[in-house]
Amino acid sequence: MNKDVIYIDVDDDVTAIIGKIKKAKEKIVAVVPPKRVGTLQSAVNLRLLDRMARADKKQLVLITNNQALIALAANASIPVAKNLQSKPEIAEIPAILVDDSDDIIDGADLPVGDHASSLKVKDNTRGPSAMSAKSDVIETLDIDGEGDMDVSGPTSTAVMSYGSTVRKANGAKGAISKVKIPNFDTFRKRLFLGIGGGVLLIALLIWMFVFAPAATVIVTAGTSPTPVSATIKLGGTAATDFKTGVVKSVSQQEKKDMALEFDATGTGRVGEKATGTMTVTRTSVSSNPLSVPAGTTFTSGSFAFVSTQATTLDGTSVGPGGVVQDSATITVAASDLGAEYNLSTRAYQSSVGGISSQGSQMAGGSSREVKIVSADDIERAKGQLIGQSTDAEKKALSQKFVNGEKVIDSSFTVDRAEAVSVPAVNAEAPATGKARLTIATTYTLYAIASADLESYLMSSLKTQIDNENSQKVYSTGADKVGLSNFRKEGEALTVAITATGQIGPQIDEVAIKDQVKGKIYGEVQSALQSIDGVKDVDVKFSYFWVRTVPNNTDKIKIEFKLENE
């Protein structure tokens, strides 16, 4: 008759051996244990294996020469064969040898204490001499089996009956068995440790096979790219509205003074203007008053003086001595710097007609050549400031967007105020010849919040779906959106937006969970790949020992992946 041969490893436990027996196809299963018996040393394990085999309608045969294992197999009624070619048979259990009635110890023959003297003597083994002999033998008995018991001499007859049973019962071993007293403290500790270990093992198994199992099903869907291109309005705090093309925006701003030190290269004259007084007398005949405004020019040769105050001359009158004309004295200053304007008293020609002018001595005029800040110096310094890189300021503003906003690079603007020079233009430069130009500058950068960008793109893509029951948006393309052509016209801000979304089949996540629960990897793939639009399916289990998707849908996670990602 055919048989299956199973070779047992040293590390195999009972569960592993049972699994191998169950997988056997033949009715007769030959079990070949290792040199080190291991798990099969337990009679309980052998009975368990035999019971399982019989329940599976199989006959277990043990292939071994190990006498201890043969004895255990005999107790479990398991057939044993020396090799795979030998005929299996159940080994016999050796019986205890009983020679005659003298080998049986009679309790009546073993008196205790003073009661021994009252017992009837059946033979010569109850006398005082016999009792003394028995006592001597008991005292010299080696219960550990380490020494030899001397039963010769005059006491041998008295104790022969007493010791024959012990010697014959152990004659096969050739020595008296060693008597051991069990240590119950050690047994108790091992028992508690075993119970604790069992509880921990049960808890671990419950966690491993009840709470730990989870699965992530990754569904790769076939999608078609759908472009989005539009010009949107940045609404600031206004809510995003696809119909009006408004998208909520945020901005960051930084103000700082840009300064530059430059060399003053201009030259000029500095000093004081000569000053004095001018007496004006009316020469025209008229009753009407005559006004001499401030700024009236009085000249003498190439020198000119300008009045710094106004005056009015009364009209002509006739007095006892004839015609009377009014006169007045006003202050004047030279039209230019220089000591050459320090003139003596003389007459001047006036830019106002009808009057004569007589100037006092002019004094206080002076001048010298110095280095000044020219207009060209300021323009050069301004150009250097404006030409400086603003990348650092732009990067600093970008880093202020900490909530995942999409920055509009083209929206970076730099607003500059009027340049201020110290010293001012045409003013004398300090002794170092250095001047400083400062421009108050404002940097601004705009961005769109990710949620608002996602909302706008989703609304735009949904308008391109033909049937919402069979299609859905898998990706809005917000992660790769393009924002360009920023424009600011007055208070209106606009930017061009471009993105490519992905539209694919509508797949019910809840239905997928119900469909895959309780299935293994291959079954999940077969079930889901039959759905229209599904290109690939992958399953990731929570731990290496998990091989089945949990029946609890709360422990099943569905992830959708695009085919081209």
C-alpha cells in the first residue's frame, strides 16, 4: 500500500507536524523523527498526533530505533517500524516480574514501634534477633543506589524476605533506583511562569490576528488629461467664485530704506551775497501812487541787486516851494555771490520806471570754490540702487507663506519713493567728499491659498465632465499649476492660470471595501481589475503575517492612483 513519508525537523512544533500530516494525500503516513526527538518526547503530543490522524482517516506509523520513543509510541498505540521497508507493529509494554509469593511485601510483616512485640510470629523473622537484623539492614540501605548492600552473614536469613522484593523489582537495572523528593517551590514558580506566559501568548495572538490586521488597497485608474486655461482676478479677501472668475488671494509686504553712499564730484562757488539799501525817489508826475515790488532789479554796470522788500510811493503833490515827490528806502541783495559785489555808494538803474535809485555802500559779499553734490552724482547713485538684485527680498517674502500657498512669481513688485540726498543737490559736500542717497522701498508678493486654487480648478474641470454618474475628477493638477502674466491696473489684479487635470471612471470606494474584505491578494486583484477603468491593483498589508484583507471595512483603506504617475 502507498504511503506518504514526513520528515520532522528539530524545530517543528506540534502545530507544524499536524499541518504536514493534514497535507499528506495517502492514508498511511510514515513519520521520521530527527536524531534529537524534540517535540515527540511528549506522550501527550504523540496521542494528539494519533488522534488528529484518526480524525483525518489516516494511519500514523513512527519510523525510529529510539527505545524511549518506542515505549512512548507503545503507550499511545502507535505502530513503529525500524525503517521504511520494515513491517510496522505496536511494541509491547514490559510487565513487572513477580517470582513467587515471597516477592510480595506483606504489610503485616512490617511492625512499627512497640506494636511489633504483640504480633504473632509466623516464622523466625519476628524474634528479637530478626528485628535487630532488619534494623541493621535498614540503617545500611543505600536508597540513592550509590553503594552496595551487604546481605551476607548471620542476618541474611532474617532480611532475605524483606529485601527480595526490592532487589527483584530493580534487578533489570542492576542497581537500586535513586529516590528524589520533588521541589514544590520550583514547581510552583514554573507553573506561574507558564500561566503568565500562556496569558501573554494568548494576548499576543489576539492582537496579531484580531486587532493588528489592516490593508491598503491601491487602485490605479486610467484617466484622460483635461486642460484648464483662464485669466483670473485676484480678489484679496473676497471669496473664490468660479462663475465670476474671482479667486481669493493673499499677499506679503515688506518696507525698507535702500541706501547708498557715493562720491560728490561737482564743483561750485559758495559764500555770501553782498547786501545794502536802495533809496528810490519818484520822478514821474502823477497823483496816483507808484508801487515798487520786491524783486525789483537795480543795476550798475554788470552788477545787479534785487530788492528784498516792496514799497509804495505816494502821488505827486504841489507845495509852497513847488512840486513835491515821495521817496523810500528798501533793502537789496546782490544777484550773485562774491566780494566783487561789495560796491561803494552810487546811482542804479531800476527795472521799474518813474523812479530814481541811489544805493548805499554794499558789503558782506564773499565766495570760494568747493566740491558739491551735483545732479549727475544723484542720478548715478540712484541707478546703482535700482540696479541692485532683489532676489533676497523676494525669497524672504516667499518664506512668509507658511500654509502651502501657491506663490505668483510674476507678482513681485518694487515701489520706490523719491530719492533723498544728504547733502542736497548743489550743496557743499563734507570734507570726506562722500554723500548718501536713500530711497524708501516697498516690496510686495502675491499668492493663492491651496484650498482656493483647488476649488477653482475643481469647478472648472467639472464643467468639462460629460456624465457625473460615470466620471469624476481624480486630479485637479493644482500641484503643477502655472501662474503667470501678473498685471496690476489700478486696483485690479489679474493673473493667467494653466493646469492639467485628470478625469477618469467613477469608482465607489464603499463598494470596493465590501468587495475585497476577507479576500487574499490574488482574489482582490481579480475582483477589482474586472472593473472598467481600473488598470492595476496592489494590496499592502499592515504586517508580514497578515495575508488576508480584514472583514472589518474600517481597517481597509482605499487609495486611488493615476496611471501615469
